[in-house]
Amino acid sequence: MAVNPAVKEPNVRQMLGQKLMLDLRYYCEQAPVNGQCRTPMTQLPPQLAALIRDYDIGGVILFAENLHSVAQIVQLNRDLQAAAAAAPLKLPLFISIDQEGGRVARLPRGLATSFAGNMAIGATYAEHGTAFAGEVGKVLADELLSLGINLNFAPTIDVNVNPQNPVINVRAFGESAQQVAELGGAMTAAMQQRGMIAALKHFPGHGDTEVDSHLGLPRVEHSIEQIRNVDLLPFAQIIKQHQPGMIMTAHIQYPALDSSTFVSKAGETMLKPATLSRKILHGVLREELGYSGVIVTDALDMAGISKFFTHTEAVVQTFAAGADIALMPVKLQHPGELSALASLLNALETVVNNGAIAKAELRDSYQRIVALKQQYPLLPAQTSMAKQIQQAQQTLGNAAHRQTELALAKAAITQVKPATPGWPFKLRDSKKLLLIMPDQMKVQALAAALQHYSNNHFVIDSISLQQTDLTQAAAQITAADVVISGFISPMQSLADIGGMDDLTGVTNIAAAYQRQMLQYEALLPQINAQQKPHVFLSLRAPYDISRYGQDADVVLAAYGYNTAEDPAAMAAGNAVYEALAQALLGQYRLSGKLPVTVAGYND
């Protein structure tokens, strides 16, 4: 792909357009009368196509709402690229996605292979080294590229050293910086070798925080030595060994790296977050670590930025700090909001012409973006849409990919208790099982997998922690031969479900999570009182084993909890539950090892 020779020197506005990556998650033809637009954008409206064309926009990010079926996704991405091809610069778009695997996956799980996630990969390291990180990187790249998606905001190489981390936890490979560097490097190399641009995140590290940067501004009080040996180490090694195409910034304060302040839009004096810090983006990332690729911000609508800056200020500051691309800089959800893009570009142009952002730096940034676009095949190999759809259908969630998904889920399952391989009972000798799970989907997924893989037919009763009436619970526990309970902690974050547009739903999620936890903690003494054989399944971050492990005879960590749209389907997105069923039935040797410290077990 060559730059259009007709455009010798793009003007300032065109270069700025290439530095914007738009979020097109929702679009309403009319401004919504009450509240926000909630109509998913699954077909490109002419108004949005015109913005991409007229302003030489450099990229877009897609969310679950944009992605329904293979044919629809291929059509949407081809239309997006056609809009970019009609622009004066004729540069293809970065079409990006958060398809990390595990907690954060935007494609439907029954359609595409989403895997158990990074911490599951971390649990396989002792036995398999970097093999699964490489395999997962390959499959993610092949599936996304077949759809016309060319940039994946992955891998997450934060080092999760804080058990209270609400937003990273199982999105990290673990707590050892060296292991994270090796696994993140293997995944980056595998994706990029297949033609997919990888974007490491979240620089300079989001692994030691108890604040979600979607909701506030986290602060990491590490010493310079700790920052170099832990937070920065995976970035430093992967930059040196694998030349990652992009690195994403974190909206996070690191006083040891930059103690300079700014005055927020509310008049408060605050420390600069990394996304807006020249010392961190230019000084540390460019000069110290020698990174010459493209720096992209995390979403600028997150409260870690939007709470303190206007949209325009945030983009101006991050460009001045050295970021190449501003992700989700303005809302464009209905015709009334579309003029915001021109207003932003006007303001940015003024800032460049005034010299507050140096023209030479703007040109360098633009050249980095163009160089990356020339390095990777951004347009699908298949020229005809019919052929592309056919190839994508053969690639997404195919049998080989599903086998890898199940192999990872099985290799990750970790027996935390008992410490030796034997169990005090055999599930296959039981007739009646009681499943206590966070919700009905997870009950269905585990029950279906147990019946599928067992030679005997179980009688399976269940309790969903979302149900409000537990008056039958004592009788259900009495009737069971074995109780299998599963819990998910911490609660879902905005990263799991999409982003800031879901903020109104977080209060409901928090309230539901609180209810589930109270229900679960009310049931545990009843299981103990009846001395029933009890298996506890830690379905997300294994730190909850410290709290719930003592109540069970057997404890397994799975690191993944997601079900597909059809929770009972086999080889179609429910791999964690298939792996758990086979583990419970004693059908394979459990080889996973905890990649983080769980108090009372491996500390």
C-alpha cells in the first residue's frame, strides 16, 4: 500500500484527521428526546461515511454493538474502508477492537474464538511456557483480519500485583514482570507475524491500582526502581524484541515519573496522568525505552480524563505530550453532535498554527502513522465481498480454533486444594449434584458440559445467586450428594461491558453483585453444617480463594467465566465450562499453576 502520490504534502487539517480514532458504537438518525442514543451502528450511515471522507479520519474503534454476523461485519468494514478511500489522502483506516480474550472480547463468543484470557495463559506457563500465548495471538489475528479488522488493542501487559485491582486482574498474565514480558512478547509476535497490528497496554502500567480509570484517576506510588523492575519491564523487553506497532497510554498518575501538575476544569490542582504527560510519553517511552512506533491514548471519554478536561483540551494536551492518536475524542451519536468533529479540528488547527503543538512534531507523528499503515496489510486480501465472507466463515470459530480454545482452558485449570492430586471423593460416583452459580447462564453451561462429558447421567439441581427466594436451599443441599459452587470476583468493570456509555448500568451491576455475594455467603454455612462434599470454583480472579477456599474440600481456579450466547453448546464458546466439567470428572491431569499470590495458599 503506497501513499497517494497526488498528495505530496498533506495540510495541517489532514494530518490532524489521521490522528483521530472515532468511536461509532451508537448512531441515531434523530437526536434522542430523552437520554442517550442507544441504537447500535451496524450499517455505516452516509453522514458518518462523509465525516471519514471529508476529514481524512485515520481510524475507528468497533464495539460489541457493531458486530453481529460475519456478513454484516465484513460489509460494515468494507464500507468504512470505502469512505476512507474516497478521502483526499486515500489512506486506509485503522479498524480497531478490544479483542483481548477472556473478560474483554467484543465479537459474539458463539461466533468467534475468545479464549479463557491472559491469566489462564499465565497459569499454563509452568508447564507450557509461551506456547499458548503464541497460539492465542495467531487465532485472534486470523479471525479479526478475515473480517477486515486490522488493529487489536492487545495484549494487556500490566503486571497485576494488587489483588484489589478492579479493572485488570485476570486481564493480566500474572504478577511476575518477567513472565508477563515473555507471554506478552509471544502474543505480540504471533499477532504481528500474521499481519495484525498489536497495541500493548496500558503504559506505563495499570497493575497496581484500586481505582478503575474509567471511573476516576488512579495513582501509583511506586519508587523509580519498582517502576523499572515491575511496571515498565514488559514494555521495555517487548519494545526491544518485537517492535509493537502501537502502545496505548493509561489514564494514571505516576508521581515518581512526573510530579508536574495541571489545573482541572473544576479549578483543582492535580498531578498529570500519563496520557497527558510529556515526561512519561516522550521522556520515558520515546527516549528511555527507545520506542519509535505509534502511541495511542486510552479512550478519552473515560472519567480519568473527561472528568478533569474538556474534550478539546484533552486532545490538545495529549498531542502536546507526544501521543500520535487520540482514541474516542468526541461523541458522534446523532446529527446534532456531528459538528463537534469540525469544531475539534478547527481548535487543533489553531493550536498548531499558534505553535503550541510544533508543526515538525505533527509531521513526525503523521509520518509514524503512515509508516505503520504501509507496514501492515490494512485491507482484506480478498477483493470480492463474497469471497471475503466465505473465508471469514471458514476461519471464525473453526474446529481447530475451538480445539485450541478448549486446550487452553483445560491446561489453565488449577487445583488449589487439596495440595496433592487425590480428591476426598469422586464426582462420577455421585448421582445428585447441586450447582450454585452466579447466574442461570453459568448453571446451564456447567450442567450441559457435565452431562455431555459424563458416562453416567446426573440428576442436577441448581441455585442461581440472582434468584431472590432461597427458602428451598436447605432442602436442595440435603438432597445433593455433592455441592459445586462457583463465584466471580471482582464485579464486572466497564472494560468488560464496553466503556463509558455503560456508566448508568454500573450502579445496577454493583447492586446485583452485592446481592449475589450476600446470597453466596448465606449459603456457605448451610453447606458446611450439612458436611456435604463441596467443590469451590473460582471463576475469575483467584484471590477470592483466600475468602471462600476454607469452606470447600476441593478448590479449582478457572480464570474465566464467560458463556456464549447459547450456554449449553459444545465447542462453541463455552470452553471454560467444558474444561471444568472434565476436571470435575477426573478426566485429565490438572497442570495449571497460580500465576498470582493467593493468601493462605501459595504465599
